[in-house]
Amino acid sequence: MKITDELTIQNLNFQLKTYDAVTRTIAATKNRLCHLNPDAKAKNDEVVAAMESIKGKLGRNIRKQLSYWPIWTEWLVNVPGCGEWCGGKLIMLYYYRFTPICKDCNADLEKVDKRLVCTKCGKPAKMDGVLEYRISLKDFSKVSSWWKYCGLHVEDGKKPMRKVGSANDWSTTGRVVAYQLGEQFVKQGGLYREFFDLRKAKRELTHPEASKGHRNAMAKNETAKLFFAHFIQVAKTLDGEDFTKPYAHTVMGHTNFVDPFYFVEDLEKAA
């Protein structure tokens, strides 16, 4: 079921953005403390402790807000390593598009010479305060389009890198979430950790010339891609939509399809 209530969506988005802002502030404050006194432990600082407490409260608020989304309550909450931050970010990435709009005529804003300008009245958004957004639903028809949106696709046999001085055609947030999930799956264990171990062992055979760190990174990336494929499959199952298996299975005839971990009963009901 897709949540379309704008206030509910905005509340989750607000909590996530505030959580990100506090996290960045904590990191910057720790760096300053280490610069002032390299021998001091930042975790013992009262200011850092207070901000960590606020961050913890925000995390709990995000978890409460996520209870409105079935994909969290029916699946993500049971996945080891997928906390409320990753869950919330994935929901925002997959379901919703936030388009900035003009406060005067409600038309879309577009970037012109690094400034947001109204497409209808031509008024720039600068000095207008906090931007207003129109929320619309996204629609990823295939696993490959979801992968590409999150920067997990391949171009010329390699993962595309960020382009300096120009906009990417994929979400940097999606790639950050994928990286965080890969790290957490390895640390927390579970079925995704088992998959990581299998891919790591395979890369040791297929890429013996690569460094250990490179093989680890490849295995983590493959594990993240599997999870993102599972995400769209679970989302479409819960939303009552048809799910198309990846190209490798539908066209190339691969038979090693892996169903979502921790969601077996729901897939059996849907079948």
C-alpha cells in the first residue's frame, strides 16, 4: 500500500533531514575537538553527548513514523542491518518525488545558471525562505531502472563515478544508502551476510589478481544490489503490482533467482 498522505510523508522527510543535519554536526564537532586537543576523547564531551542524545531521539521518532509504511512493518524491520535511517531513506527514494514549486503561482522551479527559477512567472526562488514542494509518486517498472536511479548500474563494465562540474543522472543518496547497507550486513550477520560470504569466495576465484579490499568491495556491492532488487520485489508485492525479474533471468535464462530474505510467507501468499 502506497502512503499518499502529504503530512505523513513530510513528517518522515523532516525527521530524516534533521537526523542527517545532526549527524553532520556531530562529526564536525568531533573533528574540531580532536584538533583542539588530540589526546581528548570526543565521546566524553558534554556537547557531543547532548547531540548524540538528540540523534537517538530522532532515530526513535523515525521508527515511529515508519510504522505507517507496510514495507517497513512487514519486511525491513526484520532485516538485520537495515535500521530506521536506511529504511526511511529507501522509502523516500523509491516512492516519492519532491519537486520545488513557486510560492506565487505554484509552478515548478527549474535550475538556471545554478539558480532555481519559476518556469511560469520567471521569478527566482532566492530569498523566498524555505522551499515548498509538490509531492508525486515515482514508478520504477524494472529492477534495472531502480538500480540505475540509485547509482548501482554499470557503464562500460564499471560502476559510474561522480562527474565533477556536472549533474549525475543517478542519486548520490541512493549510493550512500547502498554503501551503508553493505557495511551493516557484514557487521550484523544474517542471510545477507551469508550471501556476501558466497560472493566474496567467488571473487577470490574470478579475480585473484585483485586486492582483498577490492574483492570485499565487489562482494558488498553485489549484496547491496541483491537487497535493492529484493526491495522493489517486496514493494510491488505489497502494493499489489506485477514484478518483473531482472534481465538476466527474463531474457538470458539465468535460473539462480534469489527471493527476498525474511519475506517468505508474504511471497507464498501472493503466489
